Amino acid sequence: MNIQINKVAQSRVSQVDFDKLVFGKYFSDHMYIVDFVDGVWQQPQIMPYGDMLIKPSLSALHHAQSIFEGMKVFKNKEGDVMFFRLYDNFNRMNRSAERMCMPPIPENIFIEGLKKLIEIDKDWIPTQDGKALYVRPVYFSIDEVIGVKPAENYRLVIITTPTGAYYPEPLKVLVEKTYSRSSEGGTGYAKAAGNYGGAMYPTKLAMEKGYHQLIWTDAIENKYIEESGSMNVMFVINGVLVTPSLSNSKLAGITRDSILKLAIDMGIKVEERNVTVDEVIEAHEKGQLQEAFGVGTAANVAPIALIGANGKDYVLPNPANFAVANKIGKALTEIKMGKAEDKFGWVIKL
Ligand SMILES: *Cc1c(COP(=O)(O)O)cnc(C)c1O
């Protein structure tokens, strides 16, 4: 594939303090852009990160035919650049595209463009433990038409941002029973832009009460646990790793899948099933709720220190002692960083 490349005259990488990274704030030198116009993928380009001209009629702004992905790139001690389960992100992007009535992205347009972009900006990949280069592909309609119908023309852009820990401390989460992020038959399984805009108001209300994040419940009975913010959620009850089974209202996290596979491999008992709010509280009251944590690319494993539900706060055991979360979180990080054997074949070297 031929990519037109226009590099910056001077890299900005030395201006970024890699010890003080803020999630999603500093963008690397280049971006990858390719448009889909009149049914044809146009010339892929890598150019300096910068402005894009848009008209107020840009269809994505009005009706949110817009999806994204999130993945991380690591560098090992030898300086090899490593992607984690890259094709899973690519395939999920196309599942989101299908749900939002957008044309599928061809594999070479996505994978080869991304690889070239990372190769050019590899100096932006942090090497300290727990840090990585976060990759954000975004794909959206670019018709200048405000009719409510699928657009004809689209743009894929990939930008990258060096990142450290997403949550600096164990989380306080609130079980949400009034608002929903998605429902059966909706778009919850897609990384569709509108899902996240719609989640902000209820999340803000929870933050005003001192919580960091929500735990969403099902939209019909508000009885079953769905997931958290931009993470799937897991519990350890009586030594069993319990997580809500997937459905079309939940995002199928790649971290979730990796952790379940690692847990099974370590001999930890795993249950994917419906999980009610009541059973989690009951387990807590009986002293059987040993751990709760969120799992996702941005946060990796984010321990939960406190769960608010039904007007009460339930304090978990000290997250520093979460045996399962800490063990699997560490194992996962070591595989991603090339420090442990990758027996599942998840890591792809550039
Ligand atoms: C991205 C995301 C996740 C986590 O998915 P990963 O592939 O593990 O990063 C979970 N829930 C939601 C709503 C998400 O957007």
C-alpha cells in the first residue's frame, strides 16, 4: 500500500514531560488520515498532527455517525515496538462500523497505516513501567448534508498520545439505577461516539457526590450489572472471578477477554453470567465480596475501593491486597511489555 508521507521538520517529543503525563492531552507528531469518497478509499496520508477543516454541515456532528477505538503500543527493553491484540481492535472497529451503517475499513488501510504511523512516531512510546502510547483511531461521516441518512463519505484518522495510569487511585463507584448508557437492541456493543456523550450527565451527577465512576445496570429492571464507564467490571466472590456475560448492550472489552483467559490459565474459577446488584451487596454483607475492579485498555486493571448502591456505601477490603486483580493485572502488563511469555499469541511486534 502506498502512503503519502509528510513529516514534521522538528519533533515536539522533547517538549513532553513523560513523568507527568495526563491521559489524552499530548499528541504525537503525526496523524494518519484516509478518506472514503464516492465508494472509493482515497490516498492514505501521514501528516503533521494538526487542524482539519470542517463545515458546520459536517454530518458526523449532527447525527453521530462516528466511532472510535482505543489500544496501546508498548516498547520492550530491547526497543521492540509491540502491539497488543491489534486485530481484535480492528475487527471490533468494523463491528461498530456495521452497527452505525458505515462502510467497513479494509484491513490494509487500517493495519498498514497504523504500523507506519507508529514506526514514524516510535520515539513517543514511553518505556517506563505502566506507560504506553495510546492509539486512538476515529472514523466518522464527512458529508456536508444534514439529512438523517447514512452518509456517502467518511474519514478515518489515527492519532496517538503517550499515557500513564488512567486512574491514580482505587475507585469509588456508584451503581446507577435511574439513567442507562445503553439497552438491548441499542448501540452499547459499539464504540459509537454518542454512547459516551450520553453517559456524561449521569457520571457528572455521581462525581458531584464524590464518586469517580458509575456502574451501569440494565435499562429495563436496573437489576443486573452491565459495566463501568469505559471499562468492564469484575468481582471476586468467595474466590470465584465473576463478571457479567456479554450482550449487545455491553462493550466486549479485549482486556476483559484477556483477563478471563489468564484467570482460567492460572486455575482461577471464572463465571460469566448475569450478576445482580443485590447479590454483590449480599456477598459484601456476608464478607464474601473479596475484590471488585474495572478492566479496560486505558485503565488496565482499576481496583474498586467502594461501591455506592441503594443510598449506602459499601467499603471493600484494601485493594492493595486484591490477590486476583493484582496477580492477573501484573501478568497482563508483563505480557504486553514483553517481559513474560506470550502463550496466547497476543503480541505483534512491529
Ligand atoms: C473500550 C471500552 C471498554 C474496554 O474495552 P477494552 O477493549 O478492554 O479497552 C469497556 N467498556 C466500554 C464502554 C468501552 O468503551
